[in-house]
Amino acid sequence: MFNRLRDLFKKTEPVEETLSLSFDDLPGWMDVREEEIDSGLLDTTAPSREAITGALERLREVIARMEAADADETIHPRLRDISKKALPQFTKSMAQILSREPSGDPETFYATAAETLKSVLKAMKGQGKYLSSSYPDEMKEVRTAVRDLGREINAMTETVSRARADRQQVKDAREVYESLTRIRGEYTAASGQARDYRKALEELDGEIQKAEEDLAALRLRPDYARRQEIEGMIRELDVQDEEIGREITALRTPAVHLFRKAEKAAGKAGEDTAAKAIGRALDAYTAPLQDDGDTLAGLIESVMPATLAMIRRGDLALKNQEEIGLFSDPDTLPAGIRRTMRRQREIREQRAALEETRAALPNVIDEQHLTAEVARLQREREVKAAARARAEGQQEISQTSYARERESLQSRATALAKREVMISAPDLPPT
């Protein structure tokens, strides 16, 4: 197959026809093109590589002669002395530079030769600039060899650059090919996910409909009416409990305010026993109230005489009608606490009994189960619907990317073949 693909690059006619390639042929076609680039570079650079090798050999020969050559005795003694000092440094440096022989593939050969030329030019601008007067013939040979070396390296520069550009075209085309293959796989995976999620959603919709129908049928059963009646009674008790809570607050708020002032007044008057008793009652009153109000009422009854005595003496002033109504006698506040808290306890006991009665109804457990099942199924549906939307979004992204990359592959293959190329890249599979 490689021979067939290689033949596609051979120029047989001045007018080249459009090259048609299947998608599966592309990897092999690009491998062949890369081989053509490498072999073409090898052939094209062969003369330059041979010339560079020759130029370097001539440089080595002339440097070797310079090491034993005598300086021109006709030049000024000062220049002759400078040349004698510069020569050993120059020849040593050049011998070290030229000891590295370019070899390997054309690009490796080129890189070594270019680095050698750079080092040679640096040496010539250094100690070499002092040698032209004393060693005119040798330095002329050096400059000629360096000029030949530079000319051939420049010729290789263009050829190597062109080969690198062509090789980059192969790399770019291969990356687009791999991108198309990857996108196709992503699209297929997303299509399968979207299809699976659509099927799962259809099944969930059926399950939700069945559960909702069972729930509706449950609410038509005779015992469901009894449940509704019980729940209505519970709601009425909740309203009463809220009202009792407001009554307790109406007793609590002004009493707490006055007891705090009474505790301070007793402390100032030196009535430590009364102050401590009032403090205990205040702590109990400000803590979460218990269902049984007898203990709290008892504590308040024990401190009411001392509190009322301070009111009568003028140590405590009643500021509003609520305080006057609660602290005009020793019984109103304790009795109010007992009454409201007992009523609250009775309401809550009745509610608890109704809750037990409701819980014992057969349809309660069934309804709870069905309601929970509907909620669970709906949550699952939301999750799967979001996953389906993501999969469908990935499909759209893949479709757009695939179309763009297919066009890019067409243009890159055309640039690579240097003639019109038609690639039969497959369409994405149907969903």
C-alpha cells in the first residue's frame, strides 16, 4: 500500500488531477509524505554536505600549516610580534573548533556545521584579525574556505527550513486527523448517553405517573376521609396552642421585667434571702418552660409577698396596666401560669393522641411511602434530564467541531500534497 501511496506524489503530467483519498488512507499517506520529505532533504542537501565537508578539511589543512609557518619578515616588527603571540591562540582555538566533524541526518549535520561556522567567524574576529599581515596566503585560504562554508550552509538553511515547514504540515494534518477521530468517538459516546438518558426518562415518567395514580386512588378510599377529619382537628389544636403561647408570653414578659427590678431592689435593700429567691424564680421563668407549670408557679408564689411588699413601699413602681394586673395581689400571676400551662399540656396531649390515631390508619403509611417515592422519582428525573441535556450539548459541540476540523483537514492535505485533495471523511453517525 505504501508503494501505491508513494506513487501518488510522483509527477507524471504537467497538469495534476485532483487527488482523492479515503479517510482510512490518510495515516499511511502522511507517513509516505514524511518519508518523501526526509529522502528529498537527503538528496537535495547532498552536494552542500559534501562541499561543507571539503571546506572544513581545507580549513584543517591550512590551520595545520600555519602552526609551523614563519611570519613575513618584511612587515613591521611590532606587527610581527603581535602575530607571533596571536598565532598559537588562533590555531589552538581553530583546531578545537574543527575537531567536531558534522555527521548524521541532514538536520543534525546542518546544526553542527552552522555552529562550527559561528565559532570559526568568532575566532577570525578575535586573534585571527592580527594574522593577515604576517600570514597573508594562509589567511586568504582560510577566508576562502570560510566563504565556501558559509555559502553552502546558507543553501542548506533554505532547504532545511522548507523541509521543516513541510514536516510541520504533516504534523498539523496528522493532528487534525487525530482530532477528527477523537471528536467522532466523543460524539458517539455522547449520542449513546443521550439515547440511554432519553430511555431512562421515559421509564421514569411511567413510574411517576403510576405512583401519582396510586396516590390519587389512595385518597379516594373511605378511611382517607377519617384521616382528613383528624388532620383538621390537629390543625385546630395547633391554633389553640399558638393562642396559649401568646397568653404565656403576655404573662412572662412583664413578669420577667419586674422580677429583674425586684432582684436588684432587694439586693440594694440588703434583703439577700429575698434577692436569691427572686433570682431562682427568674432563672426558672427565663429558662425553657416545662409542660407542668406547678413548679414554676410555686417558685413565684414564694417570692410574691416580698415583691408586693417592695411595691407597697415604693421600691418598685408598676409602669403599665399589664404589671398592675399581674402584681396587684399574690395569686393572679401564679394562677395564670398554672392555668395556661395546664391548658397547653392538655392541648398537646390531645394532639399527640390524634397523631397516634392518624398514624394507625392504614392509608397513612401507604401515602407516606407513595409521596416519598414520587419525590424520589422526580429528583432522579431532574438529575437524568440535566445529564441528557449535557450529552445533547456535547453532541452539538462535536458536530460543530467535526465540520470545522473536516474542512481544515481538506485544506491541510491540499497544502501538503501541493495539489487539490478530496478526502472522503465519513459523516457522524445518526443519533
